Amino acid sequence: MAATNLIEKLAEDVPVLSDGAWGTQLQSRGLKAGEMADLWNLSYPDRVEDVARSYVEAGSQVILTNTFRANRIAMAKHPDVDKIAEINRAGAAISLRAAVGRAKVFASIGPSGKMLLTGEVSEADLRAAFEEQAGALAGAGVDALIIETMSDINEACIAVASAVSTGLPVVACMVFDSGKNKDRTMMGVSPEQAASQLSAVGAAAVGANCGIGIEQAVAVSAALSGASQLPVWIKPNAGLPEIEKGEVVYRTTPREFAGFLPALLEAGASFVGGCCGSSPEFIRALKAQKQDSMCGAAEVT
């Protein structure tokens, strides 16, 4: 299947269920606060694979990789920075083993953690870092790449262009959690502006992840869908985070989360999953809602 057609082909059978949060799942398996999750690809691959497999078994048709922070800029001060390629290849291999025959693997590429606007990092350095990571992931045999949790549209565009150079299809996601209606990026970019710019640099799908709860994701999905002909990828949090006894908690239940699936589909979403606060139970709930919706549609016809 041609790279440029993979995502469109998958999106013909909506909704396509992606996975949920990885960080909290790894924490439940022993990841300590402040510990870099990506390094577990080398030190605890069995635990990472357990997370990936748990999502496949819950019904995810697309799973990501434990490579969100594995770029040279984000890891600049870490002693294992020269293992970037190894960490990414291992992360891809882990998810591919868990997904074999049952799900596609879209490799995760997150932000650098540095600000272009303030001169903390240059465009050239960003491009080199993203090309290095994308190349390692593509070489490991993943199905697609996903640029996610981006707040700076300029950094996102650099990341997308770098990933597109591998020949793999690329999903591009921004964080919309600012402004009066929580439908702008940190720098004030709207979903419509993001869709336009990301598609211009070669994204095969546009979307939003993290930042907002699923209630707000409906409007963001509609805006993205209305501004582009590309499939829309949505992975919102399980509600907005709250602090309870020093711990971050998310109030939305799996059933409540899945209840928004019809509205998301009506708003134009093709790929739906969860971000912070979600778990395999959320994917099971989405799968059940999907099956109920399909049964209902069959009864109507």
C-alpha cells in the first residue's frame, strides 16, 4: 500500500480506534516520577510491551510507540543521548511485536521542549533532531509517524517536513488548550490555521491531542475537519486535570468518554483515542460504543 494512501485507507472505516495514555500506564508498572520513559525501551522492554499489548487487546487498531521524548534536543543533558537511534528502534520493535497482525504502529515524535521564539533552539537544530529520530523510526519498520503534543506551529511544521522526508505518512497533532473556548494553541493558533499550515508541509492527517477534555474536542474536531480534506485524529484527555491530595486526577470515566464518540464522528473525526488519564478501559469503552453505533446503523437501514 502506498505510503500516502495508508491513512486514507484506514480512515475509510471510521471510527479507527487508536490507543490511550502511555505515561500513567508505565508509572503503574514502576516508572518513577522524573524518570525518562523512553529509556525503558532498553531497560524494561517487557513492561513497555505489556502496555502496547494491553491496548491492542482492548481494541486499538493503531498503537503508538514509547518514543515521545527520544530526540536529541529533549535528551541533550541526558547521559544516554547518544543512544537516540537505539532507543527509537527499540521502541518501534516493541510496539510492532505487540501489534503484529492486529494493529498498525504509528511512531510517536514529541516536541523538543525548547522555544524557537526565544532563540533557545534554531530551526536547523530542530530539523536535524527530528530527521534523526524520524529516520530511526522509519528504518525500524513502523507504518506511519505521528507528530504530537505540539504547541508551536512552526516547530510542528519543521517536525512534519522532517518526518515526511522518510516517505512514511505523517499525522500532525497540536495541543489546543488556550483562549476563551480552549480552542487555540498556547501561541494563539486556531485549528483552521493549524490544518492549513500542517497540510501544506505534507501531513496526511491533522489532529489534536492532550490539553483538553473530550467535551472540548468536539468543536476542535469540527474546526479541523471544516478546514481540511484530510482525516482528523483526536486524542483528548480524560477530562481536565485536577489536583487531589497532591496527585493529578482525571474525572472523566471510560463510559462518559466513549459517550462522546457519536458527536466526534459527527464533527468529522476519523481516528479516536485517549491521552492523559485514559487507559485500556477507555479503549474498550470506545470499542463497545463503536459496535453499538454500527448495530444501530444496521437496524436503521
